[in-house]
Amino acid sequence: MTVLPTPHIALDQWRALIAVVDSGGYAQAADALHKSQSSVTYAVQKIESMLGVSAFEIQGRKAVLTSTGHMLYRRALALVGEAGDLELAARKLSAGWEAEIGLAVEVLYPPDRLIEALARFGAEAPRTRVEVIESVLGGTGEALLGGQAEIAITPHIPPGFLGVPLINVRLVAVAAPSHPLHQLGRELGEGDLRPWRHLPVRATGSTRDRRTTTVEVEQRWTFSSMSMSIAAACAGHGFAWYPEARIRAELAAGLLKPLPLGGAEVRFIDLYLVQADPDFAGPGVRRLAEILAADSALRS
């Protein structure tokens, strides 16, 4: 049995210290906490006396953090944050399955896989709403970091998170059969692409990997949806790399044709399954993540 030390400082006392720093003074902290100034002052003094340290020092007419105070402030933020997360997780578990789950999905992920996974989850949790946030190359990770999503399918694992490999997506460079690039009748090089219009889909994140989203060309139409880009390509207005799963029907119907780039017409991107906080995930988040991971394992 692990014996843990018994804390002697209450969370409310740590909250008082945080409020003094964030609000800029004892009076402001008292207003923010809806407490008397004397009770806030007492809470901070209690921390200092019990630990034998000084959290603040007087400079002029203002109390500022000491070096020890900076450390206490950082650790107090983490402690109070963890306690809040624990309480939230406990409330979720006691209430049963979550009312709503945010799922950020990279647009490269095959739609049929996503729909099948959602259908399985919906059969088990019909009262849990799922908000699907579709994004392009980077936006999924930002939705995770910003708190909009509990689960993300993303090509980039944000720092501090763990990702489970989900799928390796095959991208193919294509254009309509009538496009001038197909009329050259030979293997193409990078220079052959430059005079013609590229039809990329705009990345929704603040950062983007130019190696996978664009090439150096003289003309470009950038779309906010992949369906519009594909429609423009089918109409002969340009070329682009698309997930093969997204254009199977167009390839089969002869509306699009792979460009003969000597193997460079194919690119691959790995997608990962990332949870915002696996330790405090509710039953719905855990189950949806299991379904997505299991579906990937069955198809690999």
C-alpha cells in the first residue's frame, strides 16, 4: 500500500494565492473570489507560515512574487487545474455517457470509415451527440489544443500528447483525361506542372506542410472544401493530389486520370488517433476511440 503525504494546505488557500497574482492585488482578488480582503490575506499568510517561505515581497507600494512565489504560483495552477479536471471527470462518470463529444477529423480520412465508426457508436450510445469538426492538415490538432474536440484524427501529434497510428493515406496526383498534361504522351516532370493550374485545399490550421499541400506553379485556385476542388479537376480546370479513397468513383468513371509523374504522382500521409485527456476521458470518448482504433486494425 502506497502511503501518500497528507497535505496541510487547502485548495481554497492555493486559489487565493493564484487570485492575488492574477488580479494584481489582495483587494482585487477578494472581489474576484467574493471574499473579504482579510480572508484572502490570511489564506496567503497561512501558506507562507506553514511552508516557512515568503511568496510576496513589497516593492514600493506593490506586492510582487518572490522567486519562491513564482514556483508556488506555477505549482498551484497545476494543482488546482488537476483538481478541477478530476471533479469534471467524476461528474461525467456519475452522469453516465457524455451528452456531446467533439471529434476533429482530418479531411484526408476516408469518409466511409468515419461513417461506419459513427454508426457503430450511435447504435451503442444513441443519446450522445457527436460534433464532427472536419479540417485540413493541422486544424485537427488545434481543435484538440483549443478544447473543441476530445478526440482527433490528425497527421500531426501536438506536443505533450500521445498518438496511436491509425491509417496511412495514399494521395494520387490527377487531372481530367482532357487536360493538356495528359496530351503530352510521356512521363512528366516538375517543370511540366509549373505552367498549369494547381487546385489545392486550404489548410485550416495556422501551420501547414507545404510539401503535401502545394507545388510551385504559375496558377492556383485554392478551395476550402475538397469536393469543390475535385469538381474543378473533373471539369478540366487543373490538377491536384487527392486521397485515393475520395476519388475512386471519379477514377472508375474516367472523369479523372493519374498523372504519369514517374512515381511522384503518389504521396503518403500517416494519420494518428489522439485523445485530449485519456486519463480523464468519459465512457463515450473511450468507446468511440476504441471503435476508431479497432476499425483501423481490422482494415490494416
